[in-house]
Amino acid sequence: MIQRTREVVIRMLDNVQQATIKPLILQTIMPGTPIYTDEYNIYSRLESWGYPHKTVNHSAGEYARDEDGDGFCEVHSNTMEGFWSLLRSWLRPHRGISQAKLPLYLSFFEFVHNVRKRGKGLLFSLLAVLVKKTPKAI
């Protein structure tokens, strides 16, 4: 999940079913927040969970839609599609990642993506996270 111009959340799921994604969506996205997706059926219950939902129909060649005629395509999933492209490009040189270690790679990529606007501050952010995770000496 990605908020346009904001942060991304990456989670590995055991399966791709509504029962699996519902808790993640409810924990991550504030109710009432509009969600834009492709036409995949897994997203069909978003409105009943409290989220305004609009789709683009990729199978019909629709990738973005301007609904109010202002020349700006509000409805699209291009932000997430672009993110996945970056992630795949970053993972490509790391051939043979085990399923056990893939969540670590994904977490690292999520972290770097979410702090990218900090520039040199990235080092300080990384150190802050590491210091929090490191057990204190006795």
C-alpha cells in the first residue's frame, strides 16, 4: 500500500484473500480514505469496510481516469505500479533470495523508500532504528 506522495507499507501475506488483507488495511489506512486499485476482485469489499473505492480496468486498457474533467487523472494505481517496478529492479541483482530472508529485504526497501526525502538524514534515521533494536548493555 502506498499513499501518493507519502509512505509505503510492504507486507508479505500467506495468501491473497480478503480475510488476509482486511486486518492489514484496517490497521494501516484510516477509514474514509479513498482507495484506488485495479479491478482485482480481492478489493471488492473495501466500501463495506468503510473506504470509498474506485478502480481502473487494466484488462480494458484503462490505466487512469479523469472523473471531474479538470485534466488531472485522479483514479489510477500508477503510484503503486511504479513502486513495484523500483522494487523489482532493486531485487533483481539479489538472485536467489530465500523466502525466509525476503521480508528483511522488503523491510529495508520500505525503510529506504520512506526516508528518501531526508537525504543525508537517512544515515541518522538508520542509526536511530538500529539503536532502538540493539539490546542495552548490562
